[in-house]
Amino acid sequence: MYNVIMHNDDVTTMDFVVYVLVRIFRKSEEDAETLMLKVHNEGSAVVGTYSQDIAQSKANYTMNLAKANNFPLQLTIEES
């Protein structure tokens, strides 16, 4: 299994982060806000754990969506 890690930046809005956590990572609004604040305050956070293919797909999809919205949001995956 692989962790998807979201990294903080100074450009991506908190609203966008919550949006992708709800829509792509299927978090509740409450969990998404908690995770967004953890990313913001601690610099990064694990936002999900999946098989390698799914983890990579979710990370890539999120970064492509961010890029399309002019945000530099970065996600990485690492073995859990």
C-alpha cells in the first residue's frame, strides 16, 4: 500500500484543497477541513492510502486539476 502525501504551498487556496479532498479523496467536509489545516500548519499530510496504481492516479489527477486551475499543488506517494 502507498500513502498519498499533499504538500503545502503559498498559492493553492484552502477552498481548492478542501474541494479535492472531498471530490477525489472522498473525505467528508469535516475531515477535509481538518486535513487541509494539517497540510497548512505542518507542511504536509497523508491524505489517503491506496494500492500503488490508485495512489499514483489520484496524485496525478489532483495535480493536473490544480495545474488547470493555476495552482502549484504537489502530491507525492510513498510506500506505507
